[in-house]
Amino acid sequence: EVARTAFQLPSIKPEVTMNCSSHDKPLEIYCETCHDLICHNCTVRIHKGHEYDLVSDTYDKHRQIIESSLEPVKEQIVVVTEAVTTLTQREEEITHQGETVKEKIRVMIKQIIDRLLQTERKLTEDVDLAV
């Protein structure tokens, strides 16, 4: 679900109006040749003979191209998300196993110490009886 919504571009065109720095006219045309936003005056002067289209039409076309190019990325997001989930679960299992092993070591060491203390008491008693 994350992969499907994370990279969706809005289908509604942005309502931002910018003006040409040369002619102070609205930038309503996209020059396909220069990949630049231009005004109507620019089409007959600076960008004469270039390929261009209305920004509104170009926006939809480029949005579709971008969304198509994101499909492999969306698939990889799903794969990576699943891998991260699996690794997180494995990390939790290993941490739990580590804690279990540490507890077993503590119990074994306590048993060894108890046995050593019993042996010490027995040997000291034997020495006390022999003296």
C-alpha cells in the first residue's frame, strides 16, 4: 500500500501562475526543445522553430511518463519493505535467543558455584573432623 501511494503525482494541474522574466507574460507554454517554460512572445522570438505545447497538456504527458518510470521503483519498495520486516523479525528472534542463552549461562554458573561451595564445606568439615 505504501508503494502505491508514496509516488502518486496529482492529476490536477497546479494552479501556480508565473510570468516570463523577459516579457512579463504568463508562462503557459512548455518548450519541448529546451525543456523550459515560456510565454507566447517567446514562441515567436527566442524559441522560434522549436517544438512546444501548452503547459496543461505537457503536465499530464510528463506526469504519466514519470508515473510509468516509477513502477519499477514501487515494486522495489514492496520488496525492500518485506525484506526489512523479515530482518526486523529475525533480529528480534536472535535478541530473544541471546537473552535465553545468557540466562542459561547464569543458571549454570550459579549451579557450579553452589556445587563448589558444597564441596568447600564438605572438605572443611572433613579437615575439622580430622584435626
